[in-house]
Amino acid sequence: MSASGGNKAIIAALAANLGIAVTKFIAFLLTQSSSMLAESIHSVADSGNQGLLLLGGKRARRSATPQHPFGYGRERYIYAFIVSIVLFSVGGLFALYEAYHKWHDPHPIESWKWVPVTVLVAAIIMETFSFRTAIVESNKVRGKASWGTFVRKAKAPELPVVLLEDLGALVGLIFALFGVGMTLITDNGYWDAAGTAMIGVLLVIIAVILAIETKSLLLGEGASADDVTRIERAILAEPDIERIIHMKTLHLGPEELLVAAKIAVAPCEEAVEVARTIDGAESRIREAVPIARVIYLEPDVYRVDKARTDDAGVDAGTGAAGAEAGRADVVVGQRAEDEPLRDRAAAESSGT
């Protein structure tokens, strides 16, 4: 995902939430509606969250340092996780507290009765604009994935966060309109408390979903299956590479991927040839997956013990099918994954 698309959605959401927050607070001061207060705090929390996402994006662009040699790309994940905490505590828990308070002291809306309805309808219109912007920007990178898959699998956290926040804001506004509307119709303050509680539960659920998804990114996720396939094909397209013994990938940030692989090269005596082979493979990888910016390829000469291959009935293959194939290659070759080539050669010489 390009950072510009995420920033556009964030800025649209920030502008909408700031305007909505002001109008909601005015409506609360005039009507003392708990639903309006809960929605006001919700909009303030959302505005702060968008500010955090913009700050995280800015800090993530810092250059690598000796202390952080792989850069600061994961700061975007950290700030997205903070957003989930803010949404849970400031938005969700406050709304539930306000609902509890209003339930034990219910009172109808006695003045300025038209204000909350007008404000909520206007807020729904503004929030719809923000949500539409997030959908348009997400569609540019979502591809054929469903919305649920996009939220779960996206490596860049900004668009999924804004999507869930805007969705929660729209549904929350509908809950608030329900609570306020029923309070005005029945002159019963319990409806206002019920609408506030519904907003609180909604925000807590969204915050938990965001926390779970961003936690996975913080722990470190590998490349998508499509990117792994493209990287494997790019490596094996190099003529002097016989197979991939094993390979691991890790996202250093949404738009930066680390690739580490042990590759079997054709036996030769010149280091220049090996270096040229590795350079060619790196170039092919970057063409196939541009975000693969940090690449480590370790060359090795792979030898298969024919007897063990026949007994095990294993096709040596390319080793590119995944970790299991990589482990099978190591076992069939009768050597540890990182055993130096010279040690293996010495062992073979002593056995003859």
C-alpha cells in the first residue's frame, strides 16, 4: 500500500471527526444527552487516533541507525496498537461508564429537542464522506480480497484502522440517533442510556479487533503467499541456482521486506561467478517484489545422498515449497543446515 493513500484517508477522517466533535459537544451542552456526550468523546478519541497514525507514519520514515539497523518501519504498527488502546479506554469504557451513570439517573431531553437529531444527521453525512474516502483508497490495494481478509491480512495498518473506525463511527451515530429519538418519542431517559451502552459495546469490540490484528504485525509477519511465490520464482530463474534450501521473510515495515535464503549454486571454483549469481538473483527478486529491500542470500553446494533419497522416496525438488521441503532437503543431504562446506568435504575425504 502506498503511504499517500493511507494519509489521504486519515486526513479525511481527521477533518470529519474534528468538525463532528465540536457540534456534538455543543449539542450535549444544550440537551445533556448521554448519547451525545458518548459520541462527543468518541469523536475526540478518533481525532486523536488519526493524529497518532500520522505521527507514526512520519517517525517510520526516519533513516536506519547503528542502534536500529533495519530502520523504524514498525513504528507504524506501534502507533496503530496505541490507537486500539485509546479507542478501548477513552471511547468504549467511557461510553459504558456514562451509560451506567445515566441508567441510574435517567432524565428525558427537556430543551433544544431538535438539536441532537439535527447534529446526528449532519454527523452521519460527514462521517459517510470520510468512510467513502477510506473505501476508495482501500479498493486501490485490496484487489480481489474480501473486506474481512483485507483487514486481517493488510501489512499497512492505516487503512484497516480508519475503515474500522469510520464504520464504528457510522454505526455509533445510528445507535445514538436511536437512543435520542426514542427518548424524544417516549420522554423516557432509559432509551438514551441504552443507546450510550450500545455505543460503548461497539467501540470495545472494534478496539479488541484492532488490538489483535496489530499485535500480529508487531510480532512480525512474513511475506504474503503471492509475494513468497514471486520471490521463489525470481531466485530459481537465475541459471546457476539449482534450488532453494530454505527461505524466510519478515516485514520490517508495511513497505519493507527482509528476505533471507540459503541457495544451492552450481559447483564452481571462482568466487566471482558466485557473486555474479547472487547479484542476479537479488536483482530478479527486487523486480518481482519491489518492497524486498533487505536481501541476504547464502550460497552453498548441495549434494544428495542417493541411497537415502531412494529409501525415503523423497523427490529433492526445488526446496521452494516451504519450510517442510527445506527441512527435508537438509536431512536428505545428511548435514546440518549451517554446516560449513569445508567440514563436510573433510569428512568425505577421511572416509575414502
